[in-house]
Amino acid sequence: MKPIRLLRRLLPYVLSLAFLVILYARTDWTSFLDSLGEIDLYWLGAMIITSLAVSVLRGIRWGVLCRWEHGGAGPVKALFISRAGNNLLPLRIGDLVRIQYAKDRGGVSYGAGTSGVFLELVIDLGVLSVLGLVFCFTTGTFLVIAVIALCIMAMLGAGLFYLHGRKDTPGKVGGGLFSALMLRFADRLRGLTFSRSLVHGLLLTIPVWAATLLSTYAGFRLFLPHVSLIGLFGGLVLIFFSATIPSAPGFIGTYHAAVGAAIIMMGYQFAEYAALPVVLHMTQYLVQTVVGLMFGFGYIFRNDWSRTREAILSLRTQTRT
């Protein structure tokens, strides 16, 4: 294996370990274990229920965005299976599993499935950017988040401007496989962006993020006696932006660091609530993985994933004909 490729594969694990070492190098593990008995079971149950609701709502929204025609629980199952894939498999390939599942079980084309994933990412990045700007301008802290948010909003605006002015691509396109796939993807994305699917997806984003706020609040209340509004929004922004940092499967380390920063942001000593990031992560990890495997254990581990590669390669021929 080439050194660069090896480094690329090891980097996420190194970063995860580094975050954990920085957070817990001076932890009093006796106090850590004792604090586990202070978990508020009421808020634990509320967090589990609301986090499941978030996944259900996100699955429904994705099904709308990619125009899953058969309806039913298929998009929701696909979402849970992808979460399990992200938690168990390297390179965060859960979304690829979701797209293939939509193709096999819902008759959703690769272009539509991929565009749906991309559109939900764009919508959530837009929401996060607004939350980040509000948080930074209200508190006057973490100004780097404001800069990142403004850059994201500028890129989203430029992308919409490009898609709005884009004309239909001729049937015959040169430039190789990558260019052909990108042009097909742009055409599909343009069709979904300026349609009722996007409007419905935006409307569904309201309950998605309302449930997300409730789930985040319930998670913080597992240990914290009080959660400020600024701390809630700031913690939410940090947690979701942490997902963009390369890490081991399950967002180990980066998620813990984001929750740790939120604890400090709300005026608490991290040493007193060092168990909170671990309990939060472990609860969500187990719930998402167990439910995802219930829906798709056989699909994840028995599916012939070489078919996905062959199907994508076949798009080259279809594009040139």
C-alpha cells in the first residue's frame, strides 16, 4: 500500500484518538464512574424517543427529495440502515448504502438518490449556517464559525445561481466517466431543486430541526441541571459541524470534543461532566446501530456491492449513446 493512501486511511483514527486524549488525559476515572449513577432516566428516555423521531423525519424528507415513488417506510428504513453503515463501516459509506437500497427496494435511480442526499445536506448546511451566525453575533465568540457559515452560504448561493442558469445537457457528452457522471448529476439536481420536491423538503425541515433541538436539549439534560438557549444552539452547531472532520466510524472523538466544548460554553467545568459526551455518544450509537441492523443486517453484510460499481460504470455507456 502506498504511504499516502495509508496515511489517508489512518488519519481519521489518529484524529479521533487525539481528540479523546486531549479531552480525557486528566480525567478522574473514579469520579467518572460514580457520575454514571447520576444519569436522569427521564431525559434519557426523552432523548432516545426524540432522536428516533429525528431519524424518521429525516428519512421521510429524503424520500420526498429523491421522489421515492413507492412510499411506505422504505426511505425511513434506508436512513436507519445508512446510520448503521456509518457507525460500523469505514469512510462513512452509509449514504452509498442508502442510495443502493433506494435503487434496489424503491426503484430510485442513482441520480435521484444521490441528488436527494446532496439536497438534504445543502438544506441542513443552510440551517446550520443561519444558527451559527445567530450564535456568533449574539455571543461574540467562536467567530471562526461565523466565517465558515458565511462561506457556506456564499457557496450555496453560487450553486443555486449556476443551476438556475444551466441549460439541458445534450445526450452525447465527452470527457470521460467523471465528466459524464457530473453532468448527469447536475441535470438531475437541477430538476429536483426547482420543483415541488424541494418545497416539500423545506417544509419538512421545520419538524426535522424542531425534533433535533428537542433531542439535543434532552441529551444535555442527562447530566446538566440547566441548559441555556445560547448553549443549546451553540452546542448544536458545534456537534453538526464536527461531523465534517475526518474521524473513526461513528464520529468517535470529534463528537465528544463538540459536546465537551458545549459543556464549557454553558459555564460548566468539563471535569465535573466528563461522562456526558460518552453517554450521549454511546446511547445514540447503540440506538442507531441496533435499529439499522434490525432493518438491514442482511442487506449490509450479504449484499453484493460489486453490483453498485458495475451499475455506475454502465452509466458511461448510457451517457454516450
